[in-house]
Amino acid sequence: MTAWDRTRFGANYVPSRGWYDRLWSDFDAAEVRDDFSALADLGCDHLRVQLVWPWFHPEPGVLSRVHLERLELLLDEAERTRLGVWLCLFTGWLSGFAFEPAFVPREAFFGTSARGHQEHYMAAVGRATADHPALEGFDLGNEMNVVWSAPIEAGDEWLRWAVALLGDAAPGLPVVCGIDHQPLFRPATFSPRGIAEATGVGIVHAYAYWSGAQERYPPSHPLVRRLGAYLARLFRSLAGDPRLPVWLQEFGQSGSCWPEGDIPALLEEGVRAGVAEG
């Protein structure tokens, strides 16, 4: 049985106090335990957790021992609450902020000159976590195409290389590629077909605001409320595989840019449509 054989519900973990800077720089196991227990009580069975790349990998050839130890403690808390964890590696892009190590210029990310640094980081994290019972798999990065861009051929080739490298560092664990919506609408670093061939899984981030859907349609429109299901179908079509497993990895809405009274219906219909789409 794989992670894709049944419908599952999880969350993108953001600490209830502070933000990711508090999680990794001022780690508190008791706070993490409380958060994880609350998420498990809501019915979540897995979490997606962001590793902020330059904090874990501050210098060439150097991985932060302290951050790796805190990561192990986080995985321990997940195991206690029976939550699976997906580690997002090249973050990268997070809540509107870009995090990049100074020794990898933005324009060089997909070039061969950066691969030694990337390999060191992925291999170190993979070896440190591969045997932990709470770890379910890896996400190569959070919306990498927003920060680092390349022609499709270069992006897809890098993707194949990175998946193979993680396969050596952490054998048997699945790897996904958490793109945003852009590669589904226009050429944007990775192709849906390339992602499907390299990882065997499609990824959807379905935000009415960022995709432009809410500029075109009212809150009640099906293309707004069922955006995730629509993008999942679009991903399968572009990948050329109508049976491709698709992970609706991110979706939601904020009261700052949407009528708050419409949000519960948006979320409920979005979930139901996503489940129906498979």
C-alpha cells in the first residue's frame, strides 16, 4: 500500500506561536507536541514541514547540527502523535518570502555549479532522517519555480537528477515536487509530464487569489469553489495520464481578500470536489 492508495487528510504545518523562525531557531518540543496533538485530533494523519534551506545549510559544506537535531525531535513528536511527515527541502519560497543561501546565486540554481551544494544538503538530510518511522517522504521544495526559474528541459532534467539522488540517500521513500499553479498554465521551469514521469505523482496548489480565479468569477462560481479538482484534472491531462495520483497539497482562502462568510462553503465544496476527482 502506498501513500496514494486512499484519500487522506493532512496539513501544511505552521507553528501556532510565531512562525518558522520560531520553530527552527527557538525550538520548543512541548509546543510542537501540543500543535501535533491538536492536528491529530482534527483528523489529520500527515503533515508537510518546511526546512528553510539556508538555516539548515548555512555555509558551503556545512549542515547545521543543531537544526538536524531539532528536526529529529520534531519527527519524534510526530511519531508520538501518529502523524506522518513530509519534509520540504528547498524552501526557498514561503509565505511571500524568499530564502536562498548566499553561495548559490539565484540564476545558478539549476546549473551544474550548484549541484555539489544541493547534493551535500539532500544527502545529509536524507541520511539523517531516512530511518525515522514518522518520515513518509520528501517534497523537493515549496513552489521552487517561483524563486528559481529555468527552461523546461533544464528544470525537468534537474528534477530527475534530484529524485535519483534522494533515492540513493533514502531508499524506498517517495519524492514529490511541490509546484504552484503556474506550470499548469504556461511553461514555468517544470512540466507536468516531467513531474509525473520523475515522481509518479501530480501536485496541486489551488488558491483562488494567486491563480487569478477570484478576479474572473464570484465566490459562488464552481471554478472558484472546485478549483483544486479542476487543476487536478488539468494536471492529469497535461501529464498524459488520466490515472495519475494527485496530491491537493495546498488550498484555502483568507478573510483579508475574501468575504469571510463565504470561506466555509468554499472549503467544504473544495474538499468534496477534490475527493470526488480522486
